[in-house]
Amino acid sequence: MAENTTTLDNVKDAAGGRWERTRLFLSEVRNELKRVTWPSRKEVYATTVVVILTSLFFGLYLFVLDYGVNTLIQWIFTRFGAA
């Protein structure tokens, strides 16, 4: 039964040494990067603006919400005699 199983050592031996596997990996990375569709400058600019505006909107929204809840809690504490 042990003869039929492939161990990690057998896989390493079949793929070559460490340097050969590294070279193969980098070659595959280079081939994959050639297939990538990179965004244009206009697309990057547009998505960056969307991210910045969305962050500002939610930052302002959460600030207002936090301020309102804090004011409500302080009013409740002073109304009912807490310090």
C-alpha cells in the first residue's frame, strides 16, 4: 500500500531541485502576468475618485451618527440623575 502513495519527496524529486522549481514558478508567473488585462489610466482615476468619495460619505455619516448617539446618551444620563 505504501508503494502506491505518492509522498512529498517523490513529488519534489519529479519536479526537479529547488532552483528548477523556482525557475518554473517564476516562468509561470511571467506567463500569467502577460494574460492580465490592466486598467487604463482613466479607469484607475475613476475608481479612485469613487473610493475617496465613498470613504468621505461614510466617514461623515458615521461621525454624525456617533455624535447623535453620544448626545442622546448624555441627555439620558443627565435626565435621570447619573453623573
